[in-house]
Amino acid sequence: MKRFVDTVTEYLARTAANGNLPEHRDLKLYSNSSGYQLLGDDQGCPGDLPQPRLLDPLAAFTLLDSYFESRNPDLEGKTYRQRYLELPRADRIDKLVGQIYRLLRIYRMALLHPDGVIEQSRGYLRAACVTRGTAFNLILTKAGLTLAQDFVACYFNLLRLPYGEAYREALLSQYYVDLATEVKKFHDEDADLMRFHNRYQFNRHVRFDCGSPKYVIQGERLVFELADSYCNPLRYPIDFFILVEDQLHIIPIEALQDKGLPLAELPRWREQKIDANQASAQWLLKFGHKTTSNGGPWHESRFFLQ
């Protein structure tokens, strides 16, 4: 399974339409210099969205479908409609993935059906066909089609990284919410796409990884030592890597209120346990060494970003 996930992630990341995974930069909060200090190469923000190629959405759908079949062999031989109905629905991430499956399924049908139509006009792409008495219709922008593919790439990438449930949900939700604004029309057997409330305005373009934040436990809250200048998540989309009771938690600044969050919410940001043999090599190189030091009321989780 690891080889499949790695291969799919690397393939989708290389395609022209899938260059929009979050870019991670390292951030040092506590220094004598003014402003923030970045460690490592600054590659800049993604440029203009590339033009999606006709086969890229088909590839994204096929890889997503193949992944679920590999997890559930009973899907073999069933129609794509039946396969969709048997996709996991245990949590919000499952539901988000299911909606992307529906959207890309229409594209696949329009591309491969004898009477299918795929056309572009005035910045929109239309994929449509009629089969088994149902009219399938998808009209969205080129940026929306690219976001659907980027969602799939991000989903596979997160499978091999130890971000917690809440972090993965927040990131994938932002991809989906942004995609939904690019969809003008959608229709399949279940009519429209599902709508989801986005709890956070999550920056999916750039993340600042902070490996040595200072924090204190105040009653039932965990509070970070954070200068006011860093409290704007639009300007500083920071991810805090902290050890609490010897467990890694990755907390985005978007989840904070008054520089902290309730201790009861910490488990949602706890790392997803991944065997060292399954974790991304890039992750192990970057966060392979860690120590914890306590001094006074402040705790410091120090990750040596290599």
C-alpha cells in the first residue's frame, strides 16, 4: 500500500495541473532580528494556475478509484455508481472525498461515453452526457478542475504524513470549499454536490513550520508565547509542532483564539501514528530528531529542522 500511495502522490505532484500542494517553509519565532527568519530555500508562492490537460482529471479519478478498490476488493466488477455508494463515510474527510469522486466521475463519463461532450467556452469547461435515463452535467472553471485534481493529490500526500485528523480535515475542507465556488452547475443521480461549512479559513498555499514554539498551560487552556505581530493567520499561516505528554501535536494558527486553545481539543491535533517504514522520507529527514526542555512556566518543544 505504501508503494501505491507514494507512486500516486509523486505522479500527481509531477503533472502540470497538480502543482498546488501546500508549500512548507520553516519559521523561527524567537530571534534577535526584526520580523521572522526563514530557514532553508524560499521557493516563492505558486504562480498562475496551469491549463488542465484532458487526461489529467481522468488519471486522478482512476487512481482514486483504484485506491479504494485496493482497500475493498468487493468493489471489483461493480459499476462506478455502486462503487461510490460503498465508499467509506465514517467522517468528514470520507464525505469530502466522496464528493470529489462524484465530480471526477462525471468528467470520466463525458470523456469516454460515445455521446459525451467536453467543451470549453468563456473560461468554463463543460462535461456532460446522458446515460441510463440520467443527465450528467458538470460546468466549472479551469481553476476548479485543477482544484479537484489537487484535492486528490493532497489526499494521497496526507496519507503518508502524520498530521492529525483535525489538520487533515481543515486542509482538505479548504480545497473543497474553494473548488465549490468554481462550480457553476452539477447534476448526477443525487442532483447537486454536498455543501460543507468551513470551520477555518485555512491557508492551503503556504504554511510556516515552527519547530520550537513556547507554550504554557493556563487552567484548561494551552497558550503560546506569540508576539502580536504573528497573530494574523492570513499573513503568518503558522503550524506549531509541540510535544504534550510526549506526543506530537501539529496545531495551525487558524485553530487558536487569544493565542491558545482548550486542552480538550488537543487530541484532534495529535499526530496520526504512521510506522517509520511508511512515513514520507521528506518528513523523517525534517523532523527526525526532537527533544523537550522545560524552564519556568513555559514549555518548549524543540524540533531540529534539518
